[in-house]
Amino acid sequence: MKVRKLSLIREIIRREIEKEGVISFERFMELALYFPGYGYYMSNRLPWGKEGDYYTAPQLHKIFGIMAGIQLKEFWEVMGKPKRFTVIEGGPGDGSLARSVLSYLSEYEKDLFRSLCYVLLEKNPFFQILQKDKLNQFENVIWSEDLRDIPLFCGVFISNELFDSFPVRRVKMEEDLKEIYVTFKEGDFVEFLENASSDLKTYIDRFTEGLPKGFITEVCLKLKEFLDELSVKLEEGFIFTVDYGFTSKEYYSKERSGGTLVCYFKHRFHDNPYINVGEQDITAHVNFSALHIWGEERDFQTVGFCPLAPYLVSLGIDRVIEAMKRYIEPPDIFKLKMLLIPEGFGETHRVMIQKKNLGDVNLEGFKLKNIKHSL
Ligand SMILES: C[S@@+](CC[C@H](N)C(=O)[O-])C[C@H]1O[C@@H](n2cnc3c(N)ncnc32)[C@H](O)[C@@H]1O
């Protein structure tokens, strides 16, 4: 039998399977993406840009970060302009969002900028070097590898496309609910099914109206763990999330009976997580209903939820474009459109804002559209 040469990360996963017998899909995804030094997001290879696998909204154009800056200013005012205002960015990628936000606030919102401490939550030492290089003109910026190392704070937890990269459990409905596990046979990773544990059954009972036979989907319990940690650390302020995802109703509807798991490799996407291991992104859509409900259980009240396009329009992206118009070149117009059109980020990406320990809050970005009732 011919055994294919294994990449190091495949070998690391194979060895863990050999030791443990089997691993959950969640563990497979965790190793493939986050194993120190070799996982997709932990190596010295950049996932983003032309040479990478995909682009994100903050990398597309700085206006995304400017709009985030405008939103942060509104948060700061709602909170009574505190003298110390901490913004923690989870999974800051190549530092594009941080750079646009900080450039905007340092130039146009000097009072807020003086109160600001911007923290980049980044585990990959190589990404940290890139981010430090990009942000070296700003003094009020610090780095941390883990939310657990950050002291209690008042301010904002902000992220773009963070939660979709959390490892997910995968389930399949047969006669009863099964969980997808991974083993290794004849040189390849192979899936097999085991009876689902009670935490998965509870989730499916809670967030779906029952799944039909054959339905395969994802469950992100890591999101709940993350909210547990965030609720300990964030004393007063906001969670500001931009990501692609659905409400439970959309997520577990017939149209998505094969789930939402997608892999990105060199600007193409497919659904096989067992190839290009460590060299491709593996991602699943966010269940915003779970973010909302688990948030409410941890004292985070949802202020608003809607697609990115109406949010940006409501927040005044037209006024910002008008003010910037002498700097806008023809290629920028395509990028700005991508932020707004349904085929770009405008409809797939959604914005959710949750608050903690604050009274009534009405935010500008949800004046045009707020569909939090659909969660
Ligand atoms: C899809 S990328 C998005 C990068 C960036 N936010 C952007 O929009 O360009 C997700 C990033 O989140 C990071 N990440 C995932 N889980 C994390 C966690 N628990 N803490 C901090 N970063 C995390 C990944 O390592 C990866 O760099």
C-alpha cells in the first residue's frame, strides 16, 4: 500500500488520532487552524491578500475602519466619555482595521483618542510582528495573546470575522442525533458517526425546530465559552460584531441541509476540510441567535442586528464618501461597492451590537433597519 507523504500538520493530527483513537471534528479543526507553528492561523504564512486565500472588509478599503471609528465614538459618548476607554479587537488579522480606526480617531476625534487604549488580541507571534509594524506610530496600543490575561475593562470588544473561525462541532441527524468524528485510514482522514452527547442535543433542541433526517450542520460551543470569558472581563460597554452568519431559523432551514462549513484556498472555496490541511481556511457561519441568547444569559443585551449594508448607510457612509471624494480613485469605487452590494459583503455580513450595564441605547447604525426580533 502506498502511503502519501504527510505534511507536518497532517502528521501531528494523525498522531493525536492514533493516541486518542478518534477525535471530534471540532478538535480536527482546532489542530488544523491553531496548532502552534503549523496551524493555518499559527504559521508564518499570510492567509490574506492576493497571495493568500481571501480578503476581508477592513482589508478591502479603509472606509470600513473609519465607519468602525465613528461607531466607537458613539459608544464612547453613550458611556459618558470615560477617561479610560478600552477597545479590544479579537483576531485583528493583518492590522488593517486597527490602523484605519486609530488613524481616523487620532486625526478627527482627539478627545476620544486621548482616552483610548487599543488592545489587539493575537495569538500568532508572526502576525503580532506585522501588526506592530503597521501600528508603530501609535503609542496607546498593546497586545495580548489571551482574553484571560486582560484585566477587567470598560469599553468595547470589537471583531470582524472572528467567530466564524472558531472550531465547530458537526452533527448529522439520523434516527437520532449523531456527532461527526474523524479518524485516519489508509493515508486519509475519514469521518464516522457517534451518538451525540447531551450538550449537542440540548443545543439542537433549543435552536432548531427539529432537524430532518440526513441534515448535517455545525454547532459552535466555543462561542459560548468565549462569551463566558468576555462577560467576566467586560464590566460596562459593548460587544461589536461583524461576521457572516444567520439567525437560527435561517441556519437550520432546509436550504442549508448540508451545513455552512466552507474552506478557502487561493481565492477559491470548496467543502473538503481534509485536503490542504494547515494551508486552507476552514470556517462556518455564525449563529447570531446563539450569540444573542447566550449573550442575554450573560447580561449582554442586544441593541441591534442587521446586514452590513443598511448599517453602514444608516451610520452615514455616504457622508464619509462625500468628505473623502477627492482621495477616491476609480479602483476604490469597486471596493466601496463591494462593502455594500449583496454579492459582496453587504448582505452576507451582519452587524450585531450588544451592551452591558448601560441604560436605553439607540444607535445611529440601526435607524434604517434593526431585525433583532428575528433572532
Ligand atoms: C478570518 S480571520 C479575520 C482577521 C481580521 N479580523 C480581518 O477581518 O481581516 C480570523 C482571525 O481570528 C483569529 N482568532 C480565532 N480565534 C481567536 C481567539 N480565540 N482569540 C484571538 N484570535 C482568534 C484567527 O487566528 C484569525 O487570525
